[in-house]
Amino acid sequence: MMLVARTTIDLDKEALSAAQAALGTHHLSATVNTALREVARRYALADFDVLQHIDGTPGEVESGRKGRAGAEEE
């Protein structure tokens, strides 16, 4: 269950419009929530090193990519 907090904030309308365009959102809440999640995701991945944090040979990694939904077909 998602916790929701109702609050009043001042927003930069130009920044909001730019964020909506970048995120593909149309409503204020969706834009703010998507932007917050994106910042948290980027923070979590900031120290991720693919060479250090993924086990497997290059062939195993490539095989895993091909098995994922949306992966490019050869």
C-alpha cells in the first residue's frame, strides 16, 4: 500500500512543464511522484558497477538479455 501525504508546495511552472515533457506525464501528482521515484532510482544505481555487480560470463549475460521481455531479437 502506498502512503500518500497531502501538502501545499510552490512549484516552478517552467520546471514542471519540462519535467512533464521529459517524463510523459500530464498531471501534477503523477509528475511529482514519477520525478521523485526517478531521483531515488538514480541514487540507488549511482554506485552500481556492471563489471563488479553482475556475475556470469559475457555469454551468460548475453543469454539472459535475450530471454528478457522487450530484448532486441537478432
